[in-house]
Amino acid sequence: MRKKFPRARLMRATLTNAPPRATLALLALFVSLALLSTTTAAARAQSGRRGAPRTQTGETAETNVPKDSTADSRAADAGAAKKPSINFKLVVAGRIEAKYEDRANIIFNKFLQRLGESSSSVNSLGLMKREDALARARAEDADAYFVWLQLEDDNVQEGSLVLNSSDLVVKYQVYAPGAREAKGKGKVYYQAMGGARARQDRFPSGTPIKITPEAAGEEAAEMVLDWFRLVEGPALSTRKN
């Protein structure tokens, strides 16, 4: 056993030959080194024990929380917030009086698509004059409501003339079966991202402003659908009763 610990043998020899004061100093140094070695080993062991629970806790949290829980919650909220359909037949036509016909066509198509998703029947007559479209709608289906959509350049904004404006005004009108005057009407502003942006959005107290053609078409359709749900639907039920 002594051959395996040459340092211990050397220490004993040193202590034997050293003076009393030196002997005490060497003993104190030896005890300090032993305590330091023991403390370091204990700290390493304690550090290893603390690291394991943190890894286990992280794995448990990741396992218990589904990754798609947020997406599923949003989908459920969207389904619950979806408005009911309207039980009315519609005949739709429109007219474009704007330089940017490509954007106007996108608005018109999105308008038709949204109405088709939430009404019992939608028949599109395309683009033509309003009087011609109204007469054709009456001839094809006398019981259908006629919806007119007109798109124009938005050249006057906040009382100022905007030259070469890329913005549009989306106007709609709703005619009851057999009626020659519109019962419901409204408008939406389409304000292009690169446009003058002079008009201020004051929705819901004012006319809504949308910055994409798709959003402008969908907003106009939602306003038409809300008119049927909130105005024409209850009024029609009262007249029938």
C-alpha cells in the first residue's frame, strides 16, 4: 500500500525532519488540501444531480402540451364566429369605370364568390349597364333580388383632388323583387398600398377602407349579406306574419 502513495511517504518524512512550527504549517496545508478536494467532489456530484430534473421537466412539459392546440383553438373560434347563410336568391351584375380594370375585376370576382358562399342562389350577369342588367334580372327570375356593383376611380379624397389615383370606390345597391328603386346601398374604399393614402379610415363609424382588392370585394359582400340578415330578413318575416 505504501508504494501506491509516494506523496504520503514523502510528507511523513518531511514532517519528521521539520521544526515544530514548520510541522504545524505543513499539517494545516495538508488538511486544507484535503478539505478542498472533498468540497470539489461534492459540488460536482451535487451539480450532476441538479441537472437531471431540469431535463426531465422540460421533456414532460413538451410532451403534455400538444403542438397544434393553438391552431385547433383558432379554427374552432373561426367556425363558431361564422355567420349564418341567407335564404335569398340573388342576381348580380356590375360595371367598371376605372383605369385599373385588373384590380376592379378581382374585387368583382371576390364579391361574387363571397355572396355565393352565404346565399341560397347567385346568378351573375357579368358587366353591363345597370338598366339593362335590372331588366334582364327581372326577365330571368322575378322572385330574385338584384344586386348591383359599380367600381369607380377614387379621385377626390378628403376634399382634395388626387391626380392619377390608383384607389377605387366600390358601390353596391340591392333591389327587392319587382322594385325599381334600391332598398339597400353602401360603399367600400379600396386604397392601394402605393397610392396617395389621403383618406382616413374611420370604420366602424365611417366607410371601411381596405388595402387589397380581395379584402375590398369581400367587405362589400359582407355588407350586402348583413343588410339581408339585419334589415330585409326581419322585415320580410314581419310582412308575412
